[in-house]
Amino acid sequence: MSFEVDIGYSSRRGPREVNEDFAGAVHAPPGDEARGLIAAIADGVSSGGRGREAAQTTVMGLLADYFATPATWEPTAALDRLVAAQNGWLADHNRRRQSRSSEEGGTALTTLTALVLHGQGYTLAHVGDTRAWRVRAGGEAAVPLTQDHAFDHPDMRSRLTRAIGLDDQVRVDYVQGDVRVGDCFVLTSDGVHGVLKPQQVAALALQGDDAEAASEALVHAALDAGTRDNATALVIRVVGLDARQLDDELGDGRRLAPPPALKVGEVLDGYAITALVADTGVHLLYQARHPATRELVALKTLHPSRAGDPQERAMLAHEAWLGLRVGGNGFVRVHERAADASALYVVFDWHGGRTLEQLRKANPRGAVPEVVAAAIELSRALGRLHRQGVIHRDIKPGNLHLGEDGRWRILDLGVALSGREGAAQRELHAGTPSYINPEQWEEGGTADAGSDLFALGVTLYQWLTGHLPYGEIEPYQVARYRRDPVALSRLRPDVPIWLDHLVRKAVARDPRERFETAEELLLALERGASRPVNAPAATPLIRRDPLALYQLALGVSVLLNLLLIVWLLFLPR
């Protein structure tokens, strides 16, 4: 369920010749409804008649681009980048106009107040002297959520201290809070709140049967009160809330306890357990039947030995939230937990089939066409994940699944990084040693998109040759990257040269030799032999094993000194 709201908008130019206000609101697109909606209002300011342009481009750009940002971004991060980009564009245009003739000159600035409703909360971004108000039923006055950025002097109140386009950098105020059903949010330009008191704003915002009538009432009241500016009001009445956001999942993680170990035939919240699929010592994975559809699902929860660990609970809650955002398109879809759930667990779609690890037990070396087709699907899925700002951190054969429907999927987002995870998860040294890139294993670097691509490259090398490119690495081992991987064509002659070069490039010792993005790897796979990539250059000994080079130099020095001693002591002069 997404936000259910009633939205009303009204704007009049009043005594001014031109209406330089602009406002709008948009819902999240289909399939992404959980992101709620965004609304914004702007009041243009200009010395050359371009205030309307500044207000319109700022609001329309923000509304058009907000839902194009990754769904895993925190709202303030998305708003900050979009506002900064618009401010930079407008400031640059103002400089260009001022450098031209006076006829083309003029400065265009605008205020901005943007409201994002998401989950059971709101996020507000504010620059200038437009305002946002919250009105709750039973309240005597509207509560202002913003503070004006204007000079506090009767003769200078129209002079802004902050505006979009004023400087190369803009400082944005952010406010976050909770939302309840029945709340009413009002966005106004100074032509409205400059002449109406908070009590009047509250009364008019709740007036009438719909938000459209309330917005009209606010604007007409401002005009009747003698406003000297454009008058604009955007009214948003909250009818229903979305209950599934990260904070809600984390709340469930603290409130609910994992269920005890379940047996086949037992029922949990209507889910009938049909099999225990896996017991890792940290998690339990069951097969179950959905209470309504009777379809098979996968049910994941914490092992009883970890049930009291708050960090493990938070990580499971983060995985549930992340799965709701990125499920499908190469990942397993997560079901939304019922509001009356009695325990902490995550429900996934069930897909019959086998993991790559299981497939390799039956056939250690995959057929080349099969490997290439899988690599294309998995690269495409990783690209989608990385564009969402998410790093998987544990790509390996056990987490790559070929379903009975013939589609490859990436499993287990339990240790993934989204930018919203807790500190304990962020600092966790996650991953399987044999698939971790040298920058992390030897140099203590952090995981990034390149880490996932390296792990996928190691997986492809192992699938094609039956060997790991750098050998089996144990958790206690260090300095295992002292040689370059053997060419695949030497281990398996039927591997084409273009694929040999591509896989060795993916697992190169030097990160500068590897693919930078999943899209680059995907393009190389799709082009194949038509446009092959070059094999990575051999890694110099000084980079692979600096100690060995020093040992060699020491050995040569010792040998020369021994020869010199022999010559001095034993050879005739």
C-alpha cells in the first residue's frame, strides 16, 4: 500500500502583472509506490522577468527526477543532490546573463520548499521564504515546519538570505518527522502566509470536503486580505499510510522475536512449514505454503542461538527492506510482512532449481555457451543493483541460482550495503575469502561495485576451469596474490581467446586493469569475439610480491660479496 492523499492546488497572480509562483506534486511511478510522493512550491524572484522560469524549472526538475534516484537512497540524500544540481545550473545561467548586454541580462532566483511523504514519515527541504505547515485535527493553529531565509527588518523582508541560483553553493534546511492519518500539510507562498495568521491557515486548510476547495479558500482569503504578491497554496491531506519502510522493518526487528526452530507440519502466522531447506548456524531457511494462495514460499529467520542478537535482527530487517526495493529483475522478490505478524521472519518467492554450487558438483566445468549466457544475465542484474547504490558483497556460486524457469537470480542480500545499513553491518568483513579482491583482503580496503565484479569474475573462472584463479584462500591466510592467474585456454583449450581475455581482465591483480562497471562487463560479453578485450598485462614482481624482489636483491648482493671474498683470499694476484 502506498500513500493515499487528497491533493489540492490553487494559484493567482493577485495585483502583480505576472504570476511567478509555481507548485506541483507527483506520486511514485507504478511498481515503486512504496516511495510515496513528492510535492514542491517555489516563488520566483527576478530583476529581468525570469522569476517564473526559475520557479518552474526548479519545481518541474525536482518532481521529474526525484523518483529516478535509487530507491535505496535516503530522501535527504536524493533531495540534496537534485537541489544542488538545479542551483548550480541556475547560478551558471545568471552569471552568463549578467555578462551579456543589459537587454539580455537579469538575475533569476527562486525559493523552494519540497515535501516528501514516505512510509510513516515526511522529509522537508527548504530554501527561501515559502513555507510548509502541518495541521492536525483538533489543533488550534497550523504548525510551521520551516523558517524563512529573509532579512528580519520591515523594509527588507523581501530580501532573501538564501535562494536557488543566488550562489554556486546553496545551504538547504532539512526537517523530518512522523505522519498520521488525518494530517494536512500546506505549502504556501509569501503572498498567502504574509497576510494570513496560523489560525486562519489551519481553519481554511481543513475547510470543505476536499483539498482542492481548501486550497482555493486559502488563496481567496489571501486576496481578500489585500496581499500585494502572487498567492499560491498546495494542500495535501493524508488519507492512508504505507507501513513498510526501513524504520518500520527495524522497529519490527526490535519488537518481534524470531520463532523457535520449526518442524515440518507446524504453522507460523498461517504459513505451513513443508521442509527445512538450510541451517547455517546464523539463519534457518524453510519452505512453506502461503496461507492465502497456497503457493510455495521461502521463509527466512534467525537461528535460535542468534535470536537475542540485536545486530543480527537489524541485518535481517535491512535485508527485508532491501528485498522489497530490488526484488525481481534478477533477484528474489520479498513479500511484505503482515501487520499482525507474531514473529520476526522474511518471506521470499519460492523458485525451484539449483544454485551454481550445486550444479558444479554434478558438472565441475560448464559448457561455454551456458557460462556466457549466465554471465550476461548476472552482469545485467548486478548493474541494476549497483545503479540502486547497493553492493552485494558476497557473490559466489552458492548465491547464484538457476531457477526451473531458466532464469538466473542472485540470492542473499544479508550482508549487502545500501548506505542505510547499521554501523555493525558496514564494518563487517563480509564475503568469502577466495572471492574477495586483493584490495580488501591484503590492503584492508572497503567493498564497492568493483568488489562484486571481481567476485563474479572469480566465479566464471572457476566455472570454466574447475580452479580458482588465485587458489583456495583460507580466512587466516595473507599474501595469496603473488602470481597472475593462469590463462583459461591453457587449462581448457575449448575456451575461446576472447572469453579467456575477458575473464582474466575481470580477475586481474591490478584493479586498474579490470572492468569498471557491470555495464562495461555486459557490453564485452555481448560483443564477444566481434570486439574482444585485451588480456591484462602481466603484473610486475614489485607489485605482486615486493618482499620477493628484496629477497632476490639481497641474494644477488650476498653472492657478489662471496665472490669478492674468494677472489681476495684464494685467487692469485
